[in-house]
Amino acid sequence: MQNVPALYKAFSDADGDYGNYDLANRPYDGQKIRYIIIHDSEVSYEGTMNTFLQQNYVSSHYVIRSSDGQITKMVDPKDVAWHAGNWYINSHSIGIEHEGYAVEGSTWYSELMYRASAKLVKYLAKKYDIPLDREHIIGHEEVPGLSPSRQVGMHWDPAAYWDWAHYFDLLGAPFSKKTHALNLKKNNGIITINPDYKTNKPETSYNNQPLEPKSSNFVYLYTEPSFNAPLISDPLLHPNGSGTNVLNDWSDKAVAGRSYYKVDQMKDWTAIDFGGQKAWFYNPKGVNTVKGSGLMITAKKGAASVPVYGSAYPEASAYEKFSIPAVEITPIYSMPAGQIYVAEKATCSDYYYAKLFNKPETDHVVSGEDQYYQISYNHRIAFVKKSDVRIMHPFFH
């Protein structure tokens, strides 16, 4: 591994005009590192590093070369890189850029790259106590936006050709029934998406042109248990239409390793709660899933729906201690009553206030009383307040 520090510099005399990352002291400053975000860079290895070395207001902790798995460290994990497009996720994550292009992922995501990346992730996960699962090792495409408009514009890498199943095999945490053997009592309807990467070659398109069918990590989701039914659509991405087979259309694709609650089965088709909808995917004899585990949460009794957020920011009163403006928490979706989602255990809310260049004395970790559950809501992770939902008993049905 080589070390090439990303640019850290004031860009003008204006307060707050600096880049390309924030100084911190994670996790000792109170910011637990919970996630590792997998990116592809959409430029070359050298081009990626050059981007982080110039005034671009962007950075990542590590960059990995496709040809040989060479790793370059550019931001120390204790510091907050600007990589995810979501400040809450930035403050709790490590970003790893992989040389490559999402549309050409099957060419760029080499075995040497997978192995180097997995070795790095295993090291980081052990050091920072990050679970080796798909709730904490996620793609950039699975990072939510902080508002409805931001949700629509979030990135979609590393996309369909990243082999999550193989990657987790290399991590020593495969998507298999054995993975969850100790937690089967908690299962009761939770399934994990797991199509056979080598043989799963759905039709896709990009820039109005069909793509050659290639090994892919997702299953399409339909409104009914039929290939003739429309694909489901996200209310923000397609408010007046159906989902599409476009590669970067994340509204109708359930990706390997992500877990959902199974709500129905009709012959070869399985239905899950997904993004506020009942979504069907082809799953003959369970070929595209394995058993999953986790908490099951639903809206609290009496609520028609509950807000779904892109962060776990604190309540407004938590900021008063530091005499700094409260950050508004904007819902991105509403979870309908009666739907069930798979959640991580509740965590306390926080916000990292870092606004000035090289003045750590002005930085604060704001901790709140509100608690949140992280859930697999649609193609992306999301957050709901603990006070808005209730845990379903494993044998509620």
C-alpha cells in the first residue's frame, strides 16, 4: 500500500471554503465508523488520485487499481472523507474507490481488485468493529439522499456487475444459510437476495441502447407475479410511470446480500415489502434467495404511515449546547402501516459539525436523545425513528 495524501487546503478567504475532507479523530471523538462504502471511480486509477489532489471538494480514504489491486491510501480513516454524498454517512464511513466504470464493470472489476479490496475491508472491519454484512458494507448506490431531491440524484455505482456474493465469500461471510445459522430463531420470513451471479444475466439497457446480457447481482421487481406485469417504480424517480431495465434505474432492482421481509409466495414468485410497495420477483424453488435474519419493524399502532429519513440526525434541542444551528431532518419517504422491514438494532442520533478549515476546536459531535433504526427500505438503506415504529414478534403471524 502506498500513501498519497489527498489535498487539505483552504481555497479562499471565505469561511468554510476548503477541501477535500474534514479532520476528525474517529472513533475516539464519539463518531463510530459503522460503514464501508464501495465505489467505482468512473475514471482511471491515476485520474481518481488526481481528482483528490486538486480543488474538487471530494475525496475517498482509499483507491484501488484494477490491473493488479494496488492500494493507495489518501485520507486517514480517522478523518472524514467527502465521498458518499450524504454527510451523515460520510461521518460514519470509510470510502473505497475502485478503478473502473459501472457500465463496463465486468471488465474492470478484476479478481486482483476484488481480493485486494476484500483484504483491506477485512482489516478495517476488524479494527473498527464493523460487521461484515450488507447493512454495513454497502455500495455507493445504496447510500440514501438527505432529502427527496437528493435521493433522486444519488450515485448508482458500483452497479449491477459488482459480484457481491463473491466479494463476501472473500470476506469470509458468504450469503448462505450457514451465515445465519445462529440466528434462525429470528428468521420467520426474512430472506436475503442471492441470485447466482454467473448465470443471472437479465436484459438491461443504457443511453437508449440495449446492453449485452452479463452476469449481474440483482433481480427485477414487478407489481404482480408475472413477467408481463410492469416493473415497480420509485415514487421519486418515476412519479408517473413504471420502472425500467435501464442499468442505473435503481427503483426496481433488489441487490444481492440485502434482506427483506417475505410477504407472499405464488408458485415461482416471491413478494417482499420494498419501498412502500408489495414487490414480486421470480424465485423458483427459492433459487434467488437464502434465509436471512434481523429485527422486523413496522409502523407503530394507530399510525397510517411513518417518516423514512436519509440520516439519523438529532432533535433540534441537541444543538443548543454548542450554540450552533440545528440541522433540519427531512423525510424522503413514508412507510405505510402494515408493511414490515428488516432493521438493525437502534442507534443514537448524532451530527458532526465541522465547518472551518484546520480549526478542530470549532468542530463538535452533537449527540441527541432520538434513536433510529437503520432499515433496508428499497434499493438503499434508510432510517426510521424508534419512537415511530414497533418491533414485530418473531411469531406474530
